[in-house]
Amino acid sequence: MILRIEQDHHRFKQIIRGKIKQDLRKYISRGELIGRRGKDLISIPLPQISIPHFVHGSRQAGGVGQGDGDVGTVLGAAEPEEGNGQAGDAPGQHILEVEVTLDELAEMLGEELELPRIEPKGKKNIVTERSRYIGIAPTGPESLRHFRRTYKEMLKRSLASGTYRRALPGPFIIREDKRYRSWRTTVLPETTAAILYMMDVSGSMGEEQKEIVRIESFWIDTWLRHHYKGLEIRYIIHDAEAREVDQETFYHTRESGGTVISSAYRLALDITRTDYPTQEWNVYCFHFSDGDNWSQGDTQECVRLLREDLLARINLFCYGQVESPYGTGQFLLDLKEAFPDEDTVALSKIESKESIHQSIQEFLGRGR
Amino acid sequence: MSLSPSLAALQRAIEGHARAYGLDFFPVVFEVLDYRKLNQVAAYGGFPTRYPHWRFGMDFEQLQKGYTFGLQRIYEMVINNDPCYAYLLECNADVDQKVVMAHVYAHCDFFKNNVWFSKTNRKMMDEMANHATRVRRYMDRYGVDKIENFIDTCLSLENLIDPHSLFIVRERPKAEKEESPRTARRLKSKEYMQDYINPPDVLALEEKRILEESERRKSFPAEPTRDVLKFLVEYSPLENWQRDILSIIREEAYYFAPQAQSKIMNEGWATYWHSKIMTERCLTDAEVVDYADHHSGTVATHAGRLNPYKLGVELFRDIEERWDKGRFGKEFDECEDLHERTRWDKKLGQGREKIFEVRRFCNDVTFIDNYLTEEFCRRNKMFVYEFNSKTGLYQISSRSFREIKLKLLFQLTNRGLPFIEVADGNYRNKGELLLRHRYEGVPLRMDYARDTLRNVQRVWQRPVNLSTLVDEKPRLISYTGETFEEADLHEPAA
């Protein structure tokens, strides 16, 4: 049964959403959301929305309590509830834990950062239909007749019209009484996408840089997951050599050694070739590095790989250059020069956590 | 849902016991609800219908979560109405339902007989439903957002009322006499006697007095009023629907005020009687352990927190004992022999009578003021705690009776809220509003104060000012509708 309060509850949730959206940029630059995520829910701590009143400043106030202890005994750091006889009905400064689904979060992200919807390529014409029984209709095939509802209708009609008789032959079902199960078909374009994350794990990429990558890729995942039914994510790390790893390793490995970016691109190319044929997959490549490539020759090799092969196979190639304590490298500029206005290449410089949302905009703002 | 036959039988039995003890109550209607409906009713402050507002939804969500995670559970809820409505949680065991019923009858007795409740609307159930209808109608006509925003604004001011004002019958202003003379009255005299009969210095004095008088009459309101809401309802340039909503909020605030004024007593009284009825009349052998478990949960104290159930019931029992044994009055107070005091028993047996009297005339402030004794404080291990800014911790600061009582009274006075009054409705002669915070040693929470002031301005629509003390210095905080200004206040405002 729907309660009257649901309306107020719904309204409250709307307000909460507004609050979350307002602060979304703040949440984006903080990593804590990632830690608290459940399966498809994420809980966001919000200070309780309170209506302001003229009240006493509470900290100086103190209060009266009951129990053991001498003068000076510590009661605790947390605010004890005001002992003014209102315990229980006057919530203090509680933190509200709001649960949002990842889908809603993506929706908010899209609205807040004004990201265009993605136009999936690939099996545009191949659609899958899903049917679900959702209700009752007065027409339909006899095989779907809902006996109980039909019988009820018949009883209602015969009682109302006074033709009801207890004795058999009982009341008769007429056409108007009949009720059928009804269904709705939803058409889902079958789109599948894969994300390839590549990260430079050479000595110059520190914890902070990895944190940035972690946060940014969380939001990218959220957004792409919102658009595609199935999403596969692969991780590649590289220093002088590239290898494919699992998520855990991806975010936590730290290695030293040089940086040969082309090794990663070559591996990415291999993966797309074998696992993600262009006709069926929307492939996204994200590469994060501090941009200190080993040699100019290797950079040339990277550009060649991208231009000749990789770009044709994927929807979007994004390169994010993370500022490291050793300064930023040349790679970003080289790419910029090589692909001045390529539609499928997005480049972004991520100086700090605060610029993550801007970089997300740069990456996903093309709607590809 | 109506009561099952077994619950109805319980109700009859408990009502009988309550009456036999001398409790006097409105008829009580019990409703059995599942936890979702109970949470709804609780979020609505005990009523089945309230006007639509998101904060009820917020409370609902919290109750719902608390219930789901097993943190909290509402056992009893009762509203001050005639007939009294009370709710039982469907899944509670019979022994719990008994406790709740006994508890409810005592609450209802309190509502009916305590003098502070005497001015509340006993048909509030209907009134609340009417309020809801009115607000819904406005929402249909003017749009949900507009109404909701205005309700938010009003709710921010809802505590600016004066619960005592209901009991003060001020003399009605006599029909204004014809404009009294603006100049001093001269006695008739011959020309040459003028200076003697009407001496100029006396005339000047008289003139000055008249001027001051008319000056004072011009001040508006004539006396500072603490019923800020009433002042705003009467004098703000509001649309009719706004005025109506503001008065709805005000009316509901007055309805709930006595409950905040008598929380300790009310809960104490109900706890006193449920334990009396249960332990003396109602409990079966099988129920004793469950009852003891739940009762002890109700009156449990946690360090640094005052449990109104506990304090209330102990104080009532203390009063009963003192009046049974005659431990009051001059003779007892002056007795300094500790031994004698502890054995003091005059066998007066006036305890029961006394607590009924107390429940009739007191509210929490007078209850504590009159009946909290040093011995009681010591026996109940009461203390004062304070925030230690060096360590960032709360610490026990004193166990002295004087300080405990002072602190308690301070927290209970004006329901623990700061005194805010309308000092001038035509401040600076520019139609600005001046509110004055009567400083009692604790400063206002300034961020809230600013936001609240903003809401006052939304209603008053001219600049508003608040005089208060910030860091022990008098300050005037003004909000013009666009910007905040703060200035030192040298002369007392208005």
C-alpha cells in the first residue's frame, strides 16, 4: 500500500539529489566515494539538511548528566545529546547517509558536467526485445486470460446489476468481464563496450598520481556503464614493457624503470584485434602517464600506431597527462601536434584532483 | 485497524486499573499499525495527516532506517486530543502492549489535567487535517515549490513564540480617547498672575512629559513582545495565503509547546504509572522477565546524557516518599542531623495526593525548581559536564547541587531556546524590524542566526536587525534583503 508519507519522502529525496548535484564537483575531486561503494549502490554522506532556528551555540553549553565519575572524568569527544529533556526527539548534527544508485550518479554527472549522451556505434540495427508482464488489460489472447481477475469482474458486474444468483448454473462470464495479462516490450539496442585502461607505472608515477587515475577512472566507468549494457574493462600497465593485469594490480603496482609508451599501445592493439572486433564493440582507450617517454623515436612509433591502426578500431582514445613531482613530459604536446583536430582523440592535462572533473569533460564531452 | 478481541480485553482491564488508581483521562482509541504506518505517524508527529512537507519525509527515512537496522523502535505514541489517539506496533508481544497501554493512560491523564495543556486544542486531529487541506489547496493554486519554500521560511521561525502568553489576559486596550492635548494644560488665570499660577518651569516639565508619552505611544509594539510570530502575522505585508500558512505554523507550534515544556514530567508520570500498574496489577509470572528487560531499557542512563524517563520517574517517587514521610517544611529543612534526616518519618501518607497535585500545576521548570533536592542529586549521581576547549572533550565539571540545578533550569527555561523578542517594528523610523536577543550568558549560534534572520526578512520584507552579544560585545546584525551588515552597538537598541 502506498502511504501518504511517500510523497514527502519522495520530495525529500529530490532535495537530496539536488544537494548531491550541487556538491558533485567536490565529490569528484575526493576519492572517498570509491571506498564506500556497494554492488550498484553508493552511499554518500551528507550533513543533515536542517531548518535554521535561533538557537544557542552548543559547544559552550555543556549539560547535566547522570552516572559515575569524578570531576574531570572525560565523557567523550562526540557531542553528547543535549541533556535538556529532549533526548530522542531532537536529532543533533547527524550525518545523513544517502544511497544513490550508480545509474543515478551517472545521470547527475552527465547533467552537471553537461556531457552529451553517447551515440553507440556497432550493432545499431541489431536490437534485442525484452518482454515483461506488467499489468492487466481488457483485451488480449485467450491463452493469457487472467482467470481470477475475470471472475472478480464478473462478480462485480452481476452483483451491481442484481443478476447474481448463488445457485448453479452460476453467473456467466461475458466479454466485458474478461481480463488478460498484458505485457510491455522494451527494445534494447545491443551495445557492448570495452574500456582499456593503460597506465604508466614507471618510477615517476607516485601514489598521488595513481589516486587521480583511480578517481577519474571510477567516474569514467560510471558514465560508460550508464550507456552500455555490457561493459568489459581491461587493464594494462607499462614501464619499459607492457603487460595486462587485473584491477587490483593496476591501481597498486609501483615499478621503476623507463617509459616506453609504444609497448602499451602495441598490447592494446593486440587485445582489440583478438577480443573486440570493430563491428560489434565500442572500444574506449584511456591512457594515463606523466608524459615522460623514453625517446622521441618511441613517440613517433606511438603516433604511427595510433594513426595507422588503433584509431580505426576504437571509438575514442583519451590521453590524460598527470602532473608528477618531476614535472610534466613532452608526450602531451607531441600528441597535440600529431592530432590537432582528430575527432577520436581526446587529450587532457590533469594537474591535480581538482581538475579531474574538467578532464572528464574533455574526455567524454564529445559524445562518442 | 481495530483491536483484536484479546487486545480489547487488555485495554478494558488496564483502563480499569488506571481508573482505580485515580487517573482521569479522555477516552483512548488504540490503533494497531505495522511498522511502516507507525513510522509514518511518528514522522507526522503523531498525526495521521499533516500538510505536505519534505521534513516529514526526512524523519520518516530516519525512522525507517533505524527500524531496518534494528537501532530504534517506537514503542509508544500518543497524541493530546479528545479522544486521545494512541498507537500500538502490530508485532509487539502482549506484555509490551500492556506496558504501552498503561503508559498511554498516564500520558492521557497528564494531557487532560496538567494546567499547561489546558489551552491546547483538543480537536487537534481535525485541525491538523484542516491545515493539510488548506496547504494542499494553496499548492494546487500557487505551485508546490512556492508554498514549500514559504513553509521552509516559516518553520525557521516556528520557535519564536511565547507559550506563557496564553495564560496572561492583558487588559484590552480601552477605546482610544480623543487625542489628548499636545500641550500642557494651563489653569485659567488673570494675565498678571500667569507666572504664578502656571509657572513656566512646571509647564516645560509637563510639556516634556507629554512629548515623551506620545513618543512612547508611537513605539511599536508598545512593549517588546516575545510572540514574534504573532507580530509577524499581524503586521507583515503578506499575501493572504502566506498569512494563513504562517498562522498555521504558529498554531501548531503552540500546540506542541507544552509537550516540550513538560517532557521530563510527562514521561516520568507515564513511567511511574506503567510500572505501578504492571507490577501491582497486571503482570503474569511469565511476563516478568520481559517486562523488567524493557522497563530497564526505558529508564537506562548513559554517561553524559539525561534520560527524561529516568529523571522524571525518580523525582515523582522521591516526592511521593517525602510527602509520605513528611520530609518537607521548615522543621525538616532545619534539621542538620544526618542520621535523623535519613530516618525521618512522620507517617503523613500524603505522597499520592502530592504527586497528583504536582502533575496538575507544574511544568519541567517548576518541577525541577521546587522538587529537586540535594539528596536526590547525590543519590542519582547527577553531575554537570562542560566542553573543554583545550582537549576537545566533554568532561564532568562539577557535582555541586547548586550548579546542577542552575544548569538544568537554564536548559529548561524557554524550552532551552534563546529569548528573542520584537523590540521595534519601526526601527530607525524606516519600517525596519528590530529583534532583540536577551543575552543570558550563552551566545547564539551565528551561522544559524544569520540564516534565520534571512527568513525573518523574507516575511517582514523590509530590512531586519538583530541585537545580540558576539564575543561579549553588543552587536547589531542587519540583513537588508541583499547583504548582511554587522556593527557595534553602543547605545541599547530601541
